[in-house]
Amino acid sequence: MQDKQISSELIYRTVDSTVILFSLFVTFLYTDIYYVEGYIIAGLASIILFSLAARFTDVYSSWTARPFREETLHIVSTWLAAFFILIFFGFITKTSEHFSRVTLTSWLFLTPLLLLAARYSLRRIFSYLKILGLNNKTIVIAGMTDNGLRFAQELEANPDYGYQVAGFYCDKNSKLINNATVEKIKQHYPILGNYNELTNAARSGKWDQIYLALPIESKKRIANLLVRLTDTATPIRILPDYFTSNLLKSKYLEIVNTPILAVYDSPFSEHNALIKRAEDIIFGTVILALISPLMLLIALGVKLTSRGPVFFKQHRYGLKGEAIKVWKFRTMTVCENDGRIRQATKNDHRVTRFGAFLRKTSLDELPQFLNVLIGNMSIVGPRPHAVIHNEEYRELIPGYMLRHMVKPGITGWAQINGWRGETDNLYKMRKRLEFDLEYMREWSLWLDIKIILYTVVRGFTDKNAY
């Protein structure tokens, strides 16, 4: 069945290349400078640069797994990178003078618009074809479990992902079978047979993919089934339960030829840590230079509107739980920094009028760029909490202290997703931790840049900040 699958990546790459050249051709028609050979070379070079940049921005990976607005950022950033690298080469080779500025500017803005229009159209076409049952993958699930049923129902609710569940295989003699779950599965999906029949079907290539949804308690049965299925050419995937999903968040290491599974560890290798630090120094220096006049005005405003120091240094946990002092503009009439800290609440009488404005717009956080340059904070990372709150939540939420395996940040994945401000109940802190850990698992330079851009767009005002 694999030969029926259309290579969507090849289609996307072909369409993107065509769009880039077409966009250049359209803008080229409106110029009086007809340096045809140069424009052809520029067009072909831009396609190569776009393809190379796409390897770092994941333009061609798993389009169905992310919303179109996120794909928009990937495409636009990839095109901007390709275009400005091309302009840089034109500058250093002294060939840019042969090109029309009007043409290049028009090409710069027209291309992403056409790329997005083409990408959206292709998404709709592929989604429609998958809903019709074309270019789909037919899968089966081994294991009559709640996890398997949930997965099957999610695929059924999202037909545009292109997966059709043919049914379930099970071992009727298993003592771990939940009869209630079995009855639910039988109401919606056919039972195709036992694991011997699954092995035979896999050998014949009957199914596109097989998903194992057995509980972790069945590790011997899972191992046995995997050994039998290795004698087939059918892709095998495992649906993790709660325990194994936590293990799969880990990473594989090899020390003195011994395989090691690092379950709880820093997400940054030495290479990534170096990239992260370079990012902080470069972005931090540029941003601090740009906001210095604004910081002077804010400092003056704090001084003129209330008594007390301009800055407030709060005790926080940093990398590996080490104590650090985080800089902020003072926004309250008090400077609480001990075991009696109370989070700011709505209409809090301790917050000054000017301080309320600073907190609402997050401008009180600007001095933390000094922490970034010092090196005990990053621009992006989990927001630092008061020491007393850390001690409280580490007792209430399992895995809470894992967020301290990276430096705290001025902004973060949790904040741009709406989980900032007062955490007046345990649910809010659990959600914040959930996004913090997701950031640590999925970290990339692109993710940091995206968070910074989102913060600039939406992060300066928030209904939960007071």
C-alpha cells in the first residue's frame, strides 16, 4: 500500500520553487533594467537558499501536526533568511547594482504572500483528499486499552490527518484486559484477530502501520511481539502510556559503550548551550541598547510617583536551583523578599498607580536584560518564581523542580500561551509547568525566536497581569 502514497514533500518543494520563480518573473516585468541572466541566477540561487534554510525551520515536516498560523511563521522566516543571504552575496560580489531596487523590494513582499496562498491551497486539497479516503494510511492497533481507543477516536475525529483505523488486534487470554474497555472498542471498531494473525498480516504488508497500545505491565508480551514483528517490513509504532510517555521525553546517551537513558536531564548539550548563550548575548545587547532610553524614563517615573528605590531585586531560583537576584522596576509600595511573599492580586493596594501600568505592560521586567548579560537568566525560559513559592509547589506538584534544569527567562512558552500572572490555584501552576517542560523538550533556536516575536506582538499587555 506504500506505493499509493503521494510524496507531499516533493509536491510542496516543487510548488514553492515554482512560486519563487513566478514571483520574480512577475516583478521583473515592471523593471526597466533587463539583466535577464542575473535574474535567472538570482531565482535559482534563492530556491537553493530557501531549501537549505528550510532544513533548519522545518518547513517541510509534519504540516498536519501544526496550525497554519505557525506554518506561516516558518515560511516567512525561511524566505526572509534566503532573500537576505542572497542580497548579502550580491553586495559582497558587487553585483547588486545590476538589479532593480523596485523589483527586489516587490519580490521580497510578493513571494511570501504567494507561498502562503499556495501552501494554504495545498493543505485544503490534501485534507479534502484524505477526507475522501485518498492518499490515506490504513493502520491497526494491537492492544484493547483505553489508550488505544482514545488514539483511534482522535484519528477518527481528525480525518484530514490521513489515517484510517481498520481495527484492533488483541490477546484474549491476557489477564490485563479491561472488559469495559473491550466492550467500548467493539462498539466502534472490528476485532481483527489475535497477535499470530497480526504477525501474518504484517508479513503480507496488509497494513501501512501497526500501533502497539499494550500497557507497560505487559513488557514481556510487548518484547515478544516486537521480536515477531521485526520479521516484517511494516512500520511499527508504540503508543506510550503515562509511564512510558515520561520515559520518551528523555534522551538516549552512550557512555563507555553502554547505552544510557537520561530520564531527567538538561535539554541542552554543550553545543546547544553555547548557541543559547550566544543568542542571549547578541539579542540581549541589541535589545538593551534599544530600550535604554525607555528604561531611563521608567526609572524617572518610578522615582517621581512613589517613595523607595527604583529597582527591586527579588530572590529567585536559577539554573540547578541556585539562588539568584532578579532585577525589576519597583511597582509596589513594599519590597517583600522573604518567607511572607504574597503574589499580586487584582486591585492589590500594594501596587502603585504607575506600577500597575508597568505590570500590565510587563515593562517592569525590562531590567532583567541585565540578568541576561550577567548570565544567570536567559531571554527565553521558564519564568522565575519566588523562593517561598518554589518550596511550596515542589511539595505539591511532581516534577516541579525540573523547570530549573535551564536558566529562567524574561519570557517563556507558558507566558505567550496565556499562563502568566497570579497562580491562585494548583491547576494554573500545573499548566504553567506543563508548558515549561514542553519548551524544554522541544527547544530550538527557532522556538526561542518565535517566542520573542510573540512576546513583542502580544506579551506587553495581558489580562492576567496585575
